[in-house]
Amino acid sequence: MLIATLILASLPAGGGLARAEVALDAFDAETALAQLDAARQQGPYDFASFVRLWELTAFAQAYLGNEDAALQAFATLLSLS
């Protein structure tokens, strides 16, 4: 967890997707969701980044056991492919 905290501190403030990915790698889904919510407000994104945003959201919601939110995020992800 300390390593993830150090990595998060070194990322630029606007790097919501990267910050969310680091948080998920450390199994800190609550921080990841907060970063993803902020990232959604920062767009627009290229297609690959937009897909990654929804992929990370689905994973974070699933980690937290939020079944409905995870299914909704996965459905959004599938609609993009």
C-alpha cells in the first residue's frame, strides 16, 4: 500500500485514469472510484481511454461488491465494443 501511495503522489493531479489504475492494482477500489468519478468530469477522452474508464469502473464496483453498479458499468463497456 505504501508503494501505491508513493506512486499516486508522483502522478499529475489530472491523471485520473492512471491514478485509478494504480489504486486498483493496490486493491483500493474506493480510491479508484473517486479517481474515476473525477476522471469522468475531465474528458473528453479518446476511444481507448473512454473504454478503459468504464473497464476500471466495472472492476472497482465489482471489488466493492456493488453488483448493480458493476453490471451497469460492464453493460456500458459491452455497448462500446
